[in-house]
Amino acid sequence: MKKEVIAILLVLVALSGRAQEMKMIEPTFSDYISLLKAKGYVAYSIDTKDFKNAQVEPVVMEYVKGEEPKNVLGFSISMSLDEKLVIGFTPSANDSTAVYIFEFSEGRGFNGRLNLKPIYAPEEPTKSRYSYESRPFKLVAPFERGKIIPLVLYGSYWYEAETGASRFCGEKVIMPDLSSDIVKSIPHYYVLGIRIK
């Protein structure tokens, strides 16, 4: 009986020791996503299977607080949708511009540049700091032909006097009518989307 109790205790000790084990494993691609985002690489994939072969115009609208929005794409182009549309951002050669990408299918797409505005901070009035983040829009059907379908917002941080800090916080998904609270605080942003012909 004494030997059986000792054997059971040894098994329990061995099992509890095993539960505490740690070991290195091979990282997966998803483990790199936060590293890529920290360096300025962000991608949004939109399922467009239901609109496959539909002709669309990409749209890039700039919004500056107190001014009328303006289309800043700089050219007119018509593309046909495939099963997926990707809109992404990559690092730029300088901090006053951002690079965006529209990819309609592998090998079919284009990129462009967004001009950024510095954040004004009273404690550093001569320093130009550029901080921007992106948020997806909520996709609300039905999608009307000829109207802009907003897909991604790319907006600047704003200075908050009460805290003495710049921030970009609020909703993680933006309403398509721009009624989300975060939009009211953003002084400068771009809306990237499409218009179905």
C-alpha cells in the first residue's frame, strides 16, 4: 500500500512538472502581422465575389476639418473586380507622405501617395510630427451603383489639450456615413473606396 501511494505521488509530481514546460516553436505568418503593422504595413481584404467582373472606379477622397472634401486620386481609371480587393499601406521614404495600394487581382492594381499634415502640439510648436492610422468601414448593403462605397479611412492623430498628448482612439470600424464619434475628432483623413459603374 505504501509503495502504491509513493508511485501515485511520483506520477502526480511528474505530471505537474510537465504542465509547467515551455519551448520554442516555429512562428507562423500571423505571428509577423503585428511586426509588419509596427513598420507601417497594413492590408485590408474585401470579399468581392458577389460583384466579380463588375466595373468599378477607385476613389480617394481627402477630408480636412472645415473644408469641402476633394477627390485626390489624380486620374480616372476603371477596373473589373475579381473575388477579392485589397487596399493596403506601406512605409514611405519620408514621414510626410504615405503610400497606398489598390490591388484588384494579382498583378492588376496601382499605388499612390497621400500627403500628410503634421500634428500641432503647443509644447513643440516648431516640430513637425506625422502620425496616422487606418480603420475599415462597416460594409452595409445594398451597394448602389454610381455612389462611393467607403472601404478604408486613413486619418491623423489629434492633439488633446486636456491630456497634453496626441491620440487616435475610438471606434475600430467606421460607419459609412462618417457618423462615428472618432471622425469628429480627426482633423485630416482620407477615405479610400470604390464606385460601382
